[in-house]
Amino acid sequence: MADFKIVISDPKAPKEEVVIKVKVVGDPEIEYTDKIKEGFELPILKMNSKTAEKIKAIHGVATIRIYKPETKDKVKITGKIVIDDNIPENEVRVSANQLINTVGTNEIEGELFRARAWQIRINDDRTKRIIGLRIGDSFDGSLVGLKNVSLVIRGGTDNSGFPMRPDIHGGVKKRVLLSGPPGFHPREKGERRRKMIRGNMITEDIVQINTVIKYEQ
């Protein structure tokens, strides 16, 4: 069975970004399951409806940006919004285990905003609905938990890290002469190199599929 990591980008998120300061609190009742750790499900972000409305996260996915207390290193938690109006405004509750493992404390200040990108892993019968599709094709977002959304395939990489190219047809793997990305980033003007790449079709050898949410013009 194929095992795909579906990367989802929301092109409208950066354009409509609203960032709010929030208190991030670890909740021992929110589970941090093996499926979440392995990427099959998004972590839970509990907040009240007013907090969710502020960031306009129309797809129900948000990101918390946190700076570690001692090192000031930036970390992010991207997860699925769950509404609980018993939670105070401008407070977000996450798994206590996840928060402690991530930043070493059970309560911290953070910044909340609509997620720009996230990923979901699938390795069940849903993969059969994606195999055979090509770069530029669309599939139903419900495969990865997004209702009433189409996802457009923009590219991907195989299990050896070789990128897919839209101008190479089929599920082939071959070495071709390239003058630009994907697969080659020239350092000098006019530079060309032979590189191994993948064709534009999704096969079982592909491990990451890059997609973008489709919006009507």
C-alpha cells in the first residue's frame, strides 16, 4: 500500500493574515495519540468561537507560533480547531504532553493565526484515489479531512528525494537535462545540468505530494 504525505498550502492565508496574542495552556484531557505523532491526524487546538472567528480560519486549521522561554527558538504547532466556549477568549488549549515536550512548560504566551500550510499522512484505501493523477489534476479535499474543498496537485518527491516535473509525462524516473527548477537551481545564468527526476504522474513510489487549495476566481 502506498504511503503519502499530503502537503496542503492555503494561498489566501498569508494575504488575509490576522495574528493575535494568546495564552497557550496544556490540557491533560486532550490526547496526543500515536496517529498524531505519526502525522495521520492533526493535533487538537481548543478555543472559543470568538477567538476562532478573529483569525478567519475558514478551513478549521490554525497555527500557534511560540518562542521557547530560554533559547527563544521559534516553534510552531499546527492543528485542527475544536470550539469550546467554556474556554476564555484569547486562550488556546493543546495537549499537555505535546506542549511540555515542545517547549518544556505547561503554559506560555503565543501567537495564533490561520494556517498557511500543513500536512497529513495517508496509507490506506484513500491512496488508490490519488494514484494515477498528474500535476495539475485536482482531488476532493475530504480525503484529508477538508470538506467542500478541491486540492490541486503542484508537485511532489519520490522515496529517493527526486522531484516530480510537470513537463515529463507519466510515472517515469529518468535523467534529463535541466535549466531550472524543479530538480535544479542554476547558480549561473544559462547553466544546465543532467538530473534525475520523476514524471508528472503519482505512483506508489511518490512519498510527498504538494497541493494547494483551489479557490474560485
